[in-house]
Amino acid sequence: MSALHALLAGPLGGFGATLLVGVVGIMGYLTFNVLFLIWLERKVAGHIQRRLGPMEVGPHGVLQTVADMLKLLGKQLLTPVATDRFVYLLAPLLVFLPTMCVASLIPLGRAQAFADMPYGLIIIVTLSGLTVLAIFMAGWASNNKYAVLGGMRSVAQVVAYEIPVLLAVLSVVLVAGTTNLHQLVTNPWPRLLGVPVPYGVVEPLAAVIFFIGITAETNRAPFDIPEAESELVGGFHTEYSGMRFAMFFFAEYTNMLVLGALGATLFLGGFRGPFQGAVPLLGPVYLLLKTYLVVFVMMWARWTFPRLRFDQLMSFAWKLLIPLALANLVATAVVLGVLA
Amino acid sequence: MRTHPPTTDPLDTYTLNMGPQHPSTHGVLRLLLTLRGEEIVTAEPVIGYSHRAHEKMAENRTYAQFLPNTSRQDYLSGMIYNFAWVEAVEKMAGIPVPERALVARVILAEFNRIASHLLWIGAFLLDLGAPTPFLYCWDDREAILFLLESVTGSRLTYASGRFGGLARDLDADFPRRAREVIAKLRARWPEYDRLIEDNVIFRNRAIGVGVLTRDQCRSYGVTGPTLRGSGVPYDVRKAEPYGAYPRFEFDIPTRPEGDVFARYWVRVQEMRQSVRIIEQALDQLPGGPFLEPGSIGVKKRLKLPVGTQYYAVESARGHYGILLVSEGGAEPYRAKFRTPSYPNLAVLTEAMPGTLVADAVAILGSTDLVMPEVDR
């Protein structure tokens, strides 16, 4: 403990404390979140499919994912002989990293963001594209044709869908006039008929495009073609087992949370809500409620739609979403210019 | 969606073994795909992984002993195969069948056909990446299986046919339960239409994909819903009516496109026609014995007259034929089974080249293969 005190009181000072709280807090919450989201997904799937989902472990099966995680921890880690060993082992570690960094940039309350940066939004957009690198590494290093196909699909998909996401984000930035996420939330909201409304109301098209884009970026159905089970068996993670497989699973659900939180921050007013000014602790609660709303819609879509084909996915991005997002950006700029 | 001219240059392409262990090859089919990127250059089905020599087994068993084998050829519409064997033997031996048994067989077989189609819809949508319809279809199918179980005692591999009737009678409560199941099925149809047929992603994945022309189908001997999806109104129940089918009114749904969507649509409509048949059969279900009095049953050694005979029925997958050659003994000299999935699989080599891997899964799923039936 004394070493810890020394570190906190020493030259690192406030930075050390922030680092410690940030790492422990974010890691802890993200782990909890993954367990919760997997349980939620199975419950949502169950109820959409006229069944109950997990019911046995704990009340309504809440501990099911804990049990599953323990099972995965106990599993033997198999490394196929023909893999590119270094890259194969690195990929599951790397897949988690960008998401972690993004999580630390989301503002949780009026003065609560683990890292408050003037260009936070740009850093987030940059970092969230890095996950695909790990996915491609996994696919390539596995030395399995299904995995390579999955990896290649993933790269093409993320490259295609980053553009509309970025354009949608830019539209909001134009309205808000800042790329600092904290200011983006706290700045006075745009007024529609005299009532202040979140950016999602004045930029509905951008919100929809952003939602579709993050669904594709997180490889969620109907855009789950990199791991399309019925075509590519397991896609990029076909050759991974045990905790290494679990890391990809972790990353997917963490990604959902983080991108959902970004969506909530951008379009649904982030941590702002009734009485939040008076009770600062409500900030994170509002943010999480909005985030899980976005995540729930993603789950809802997953358990309702069939999967798109690869070329349909690409033409949807390049021929429809990108022109629409561009048009929306230009229209936003024109309207703002006229109003100014 | 062919983006490049087809090529077989080994430096340009690679082979991918899809199966025999793969989530979408429905059992143990192996597809040898030559791919260029994601585009299929050639597709070659490799079969035989579940070959159990049913035809050879038939030569070493009495006609009654072979009864349980029949429903294990196609475990999804086993009732139809079971009755086909029974009817083939009856026809050759000249065993009379009471009216009640004839109509009851139609009811059971049509319920089995609906169950098979329901399972297909679920599995097919699973291939397309939609897991939810699967559970709905299985819920419906479960109701049918309960019903069939109450009559036959088994859920999947039925052996309830007897030479001269049925093993057990339909009980007095059966018509009521059957009508309940039908009402349940009917209530679900609009839901399926909204969830599947009207879904824009499903339509994009299915329309215009995997087109089989009439001529391709005919040259490969394709039958069943796959053939009817290519616009040929061939159905054994109408073309060579057997059993009690001539007395019921029903249509043969066909669609000219020959694509994956047409095959889906035909099967959905067929379920509705089957319900039509069942309702008429329930109304007309006569009384009387369910097994010809003093019939041979399964205990005695049945000997068929010397000769050769072909008997065909419409299974859930198409034209199922039994060629029986008897030399007068208690066992057939030769039994040849013409199973519909075999040609339906062969034609895929024509439909797959030029499509993408995802389409291959959709096309494969759309032909409704049962691999044990291909291999026999």
C-alpha cells in the first residue's frame, strides 16, 4: 500500500490516480458488462424466439455467463501446428486494446471522463478502426481458409462502413461545433421550435446511418458475414478455443457497448437527463440506460433478420449509405450556413 | 454476380472443402469448391459418408423385416417412405387395404410432409443467417410430431404401416386433435409471410439466386418442390395417383422462375395444399377396420409372386420410387430405391458456378437435401 500511496502522492500525482482508477474502473466495468450483455443477448434471443433463455444458474440464469466464462477458462488452449504462432497469439490480445482506449474517452458525467481530450471524437473514430487489424491477424495467422475468408471479409466491411460512420459523426460535429465529446454533450443543444433537443432529433438520417455503420463495424447480424456460421463455420475465429476465443467474444460485446455509448453520446444526449445537473451521479446512469437501449436495438435486429450477402453488403455501403451520408453532411452545412 | 470470366487456372483459384463437417451441409455432404476469391468456379458434391447399404439389406430381410429401414432413408418424411414400401408390397402381392387405412395413410403422410417442410424452412433460414424462424417452425413441427406420436408411437422413424392397413387405428379423439394442430398452423402462416417472405434481406438473398431451368431439371431428373419451382407441374400424387389421393382436391403450386425464392414459395404453398387434403380426409374418414381382417401382418412370412414392379410416391422431396424384383421368395431378389435427393443434389453442379460462397449455402439449402437419403 505504501508504494501505491507513494505513487499517488509522488511526482505522478493526479495522473497516477486517474490512471489507476481509470484502468481498474474501466476494466472492471467492461468485464461485468460483457457478462451482462451475453446474458442479456441470450435472454432477448430467447424471448424473441418464444422460449425463456438461460434459467438454471441463478435467478433467471443471471450467473449463466459466469459459469460459461469459468468453463472457457478451464479449457485447453489449442494452437494448430500450421499457424503463424506469434501473430496467432497476439491477435486475441490486440483485439481488446482499441476498444479499451475508446472506452476511456466516453464522458460519463459533467466532470467524469477518464481522458478528456479536445479531439476525442477523432481519436475514437481512428481507434475503433483498429479492431479490424486484430481480426485480420487472427484470420491470416490461423492458416485456415475459412478464417482467411472471414478476415478478408472483415477488412472490406469495416473499410466500407467506417466512411458513412465518419460522415455521420461529422454532421453532428458541424451542428455541435466541437470534437470534444464532453463539450459536445454540455454545449447548449440545438433548438427545434424553441425546445432544446439532442442531436439525434436534428440529424435523424445521420443517426440511422451511424447505427447501421456501428452494427456493421461490430460484425453484428445482419452484417455478421466475417463470422457467418452457416458459411464460414466460425469465420476468423474458427481456429481459436478456450480463453483466446473468449477474448474475441469479449471484444465483440465490449465494442457493442462502447460504440453504443458513442451513439448515445452523439445522438441521444449522452449523460444529460432530468435532474442530472443536481445529482451528478445520475450522469453515468443516463448514459448507460441510453447505451443499453442502442445495444438492445442491435440485438433485436440480430434475432430478426437474415444475413446479407457479401456483395450486397458492400453495395449497400458504397452505393447507398455513403452517398446518403455525404448528402446529409452537405445539407447540414448548407442549413447551418443559412441559419448563421 | 459474375465479376470475372470463369477460370480454372490453378494459380488463380484455390479449393475449399466444405464439409463433411460443416454447419450448413445438412449432415455429411462434402462440397469440393474451387473458388476465385469468394466466387465459385466449380462445385463438386462428394457423397457416400452415410451409406448404409439399404438396398443390400433389403435383399437379406423379409418384406416385414425391412419395414423399419424405409423411414431411415429419409428421416424427415419417414411416414411417406414407410407407406411407400408397404403399398409397393401390397400392390405386388395383391393385398386389399380397407378404406379407413387408405384415408388415414393420406392424413398421416400429409402431416409428415408439412413437418418436413417446416423443418426445411427453419433450417434454410438458418443457412441464410436468420436463427429465429427456426424456433417458430420447430414449435409448429413439434405439435405435428406429438400428433403423429400419439398414433404411431414414434416421432421420427415411423414403422406404422402394415401390409393391409396400419399398425394402430386412429383413435376417436384424433380428428379433434388434428384440427387443433391445423388451426395452430393456420394462425402462424401470416406471421411467416411477414417475417420471412416480406423481408427485404430474404428477398435479396433468394430472388434470382441459383436459377435452375426446366431443361436442366429434366436432364438431371430433378423432382419435387425443386422441379415445381422451375415451373414443371409434376407431382406423383397427380401424375400417377396412388392410395386415396385421387378423391381429394388439391392444386400443385408451381413458379416459373426456378430460383431459391421459387423453391421456398412452392414449399410454403404446398403446406397449405397439404392442410387442404388433410381437412378433406378428416371429413371423409370412413369407419370400419384399420387392418384387413385376417391380413398377413408382420409375423407370417410373406412371399411375393415372381416378377418386377415399380411403385412411386411423392415424398416431401420429390419422386420416390421402389423397384421390387421378386423371385418368389420371402425376401426380395432386388430392391432399388429411387430417392429424390440424389438428382436434386447432382443438379447443383449446374447452379453453383458463378455464385458466391454465401449463395452456395443458400442454393444447397433450397434443394432440401437429406444426405442419408442420397447415400441410402
